[in-house]
Amino acid sequence: MDYDFSFFLVVATFVTGVVWGGYWLVLKYTHQPYAVDKEPLLVEYARSFFPVVLIVLLLRSFLVEPFRIPSGSMMPTLLIGDFILVNKFTYGVRLPVSNNKVIEFGEPERGDIVVFRFPKQPTVDYIKRVIGLPGDRIAYFDKKLYVNGQPVKQDSLGRYQGVGQGMNMTGAEHLQEDLTGVKHSILINHGASTVEDVFVVPPGQYFVMGDNRDNSNDSRYWGMVPEANLVGKAFFIWMNWDWQNNGIAFDRIGTILQ
């Protein structure tokens, strides 16, 4: 069990519901009329907060959840300070806190941007791109990616110009990668060392990488993401705030993620 924000939302929903519902039951069985102006202060607070926390719990657990991007590992697709929305039911419906899947839907596809609970520290959420599906053979050599023995096409877009907190990536090579039909941008720092190896993806697990290939702590370093750790699919940027880039970047608001 993870004692994260979902846990405290569940507790808050339960406590406010019990206080408000318990008071109502007591009045019912003692044949007293329910008068809002005569509620104890604790019951008044419970009645006010219960529907709010319940709605937040339902939306966050089963529909969409907001996240903020704290690092540059997914540059240039996602910048530091991006606020994104994650679809929580794309890969099935899970119960809050326990994370047990109760309804099966789709499965991750190669190229999806996914949020997941970091296998080494499940209370921490990571965001990366799905590169390898169960059964795939992924290789990474000389800054180039291979999927099942086939090189992934990369077209250079020149040198990258960073902004704000991502200014340190200025000068990296900016490429468009065609991940078996999913085209997206990546960054390569040719002067940085990297892991070179071949990885076979086990059943029920996924190989993920950051688009900022030389500044990403991903499956090359710590292994695969189990299906049970998936949180959802990132699909939309609804806000960007970077104090080193004049605050709000209005041109990023409303961006659909690919």
C-alpha cells in the first residue's frame, strides 16, 4: 500500500462521509428533524467537504490526473514546468491506493508517453516513452536505437536551442525519430557517455526511455516497468510555468502530446 495523495484522499472521503452520514442516521433513528443551522461545527465541515473530496477522488482515480514535469528527461517533447494531464483509464481502471486493476481496457503501444510508479521507489512517479513491448528485443549502440533488429530512423533537425530551465541543453543535436510510425523529437549529446547493450523485454513488462537520451534515468539503467506500475498515458499540456523563461509559456498551452 502506498501512502500517497490518493491514500489521503480516500481517508478524507471516508472520514467526512462517516461524520456526515453518522449524524444523519442518529437524527433519523431518534426521530429528530435535520436542521442545517443546528449542525455541530464538525458535521458542518464534513457536509461541506465530503462532496468536494469525493469528486476529486473519482476524477483523479478513474479519469484524469494532473502532473507537473520537474526535470528535463523528456525534452524536447516535455519541458521543465509543463503541467500535463494523464488519462487514467487508457490501460484499464485501477482502484486507488491498492492499484488493483478492476477493468481491463487497452495496453501500452510503442511510442506512448506513460506515467508510472518507479519500480525502485513506488511512491515516486516517473514519465518516459514506451520503446519496447513484451517480447521485444531492444538494442542501443552508438546513440542509435534498434527494435527487433531494425534501426529506428532518425533525421537531424540541427542544433537545439534550450529555454528557461532547459537552457543547459542548448547545442545538443535535435532529431526526429520515427518509432515504427510514431514520430517525435529527441535530443542527443554526442559528448556524453551512455549505456550500450541489448535488452529483452519480459512478458507483462515494458522498456521505457526519455526523449532526452543522454539525460534520462530509464530502463537502460534500472530495468523494465511492470504492467502493474502503470499510472496512465500522458496526452495534454494544460499549462507551463518556468520562472527562468518569463513565467507562463502560452505557446505550450493546449499542446497534444505524441
